[in-house]
Amino acid sequence: MKLLEEKILKEGQYLGNGILKVDSFMNHQIDPALMKEIGIELARHFKDLKPTRILTAESSGIAPALIAAIELNVPLVYARKNQPITMKGDPYKEKSESHTHKKAVELIVSSEYLHASDRVLIIDDFLATARTILSLVGVVEQSGATLVGIGSVIEKIFEGGRDKLTHLGLPIISLARISSFDDDKIHFAQD
């Protein structure tokens, strides 16, 4: 997605160790116009799979997933990192290692909002090591729902996350695919 790539080149900051800071438009401050275009594009790719829910992790995946959910006219469910007292019953839980926070987190989804009859589309901000996405896959498996696809805003190809997901046999779409950070410059894959 050219618009996204241009925004990454203009405002993204490579911090070393594979970390790309995109706080100015996605991970701290949200560029609503860009998120709208991203959500519309993700929805376009997955509409024929007829998802009934979108699943993401808090918090950076929420903005693009929300727009995609609006476009697809389906609910958005996000995995929380802390269980509130309002979450009753036996929620689905999966551990995940946070790349940017350098610690394990638990992703928690209420069983009230994810059912065996659902067709779930996972959308996240990054596809890098795939740890978060694999944890979300685990949540879907616990619920008995059918996973229909995986979308990400930015993929860091060199971290191998896609390879850890291909066994699922599902469509995996990333809107901006970074091949390397050679010489501290951002290089996109030429598809």
C-alpha cells in the first residue's frame, strides 16, 4: 500500500534491533485518515471470506481493525492484557512475548464475545515474529471458531513470522512489507 509505505518512510524511525517506531501515526498517536484507508484496504482483501468477527490485541491493532470491522459490518473483539473484574466466566487466555516491551503478557478474551460458530479474521499492527498472532490463533482455537485469515498493517519479513503461520493454510495479507533495515534505512519488499 503505497500511502502507508510513504508514511513509514516519512515518519517511521528505525531504532535498531529490528524495532520500527511508528508512534506518530499508529502506536501512540493515530492518523485517522490513514487508518481509514488501511482498514478499507484490509476489508477489501478479506470480504469474500465472510468473517463474522475480527480479533486483535490491545492496543495498537484496534484502530486498523476497527475500520475493517466497520467496512465488513462485523463486531471487533480485542484481546485484553489485564482481566477486568467485569469479565466473568472462563475467558480464553494465551501467553505472548511482547517484542517491544520485552516481557510476557497474557492475552485474554471473554468467552461471551467469541463463539464456535464464528468465522474470525485476525488483524494486528505488525507481523514480525508472529508471537502475538500465534497467541490470537490459540484464542480462536480455544473458542472452537474458524479462523479465516490474518491481516497485518506492517510486516517485517526478515523476522520470519509469516513462515510460522503458513502451516495454517490461510490467506495472510500485509499492507507494507519491510525486507530490511540495511544501513539504518527502511527497505520494502518488491512484490
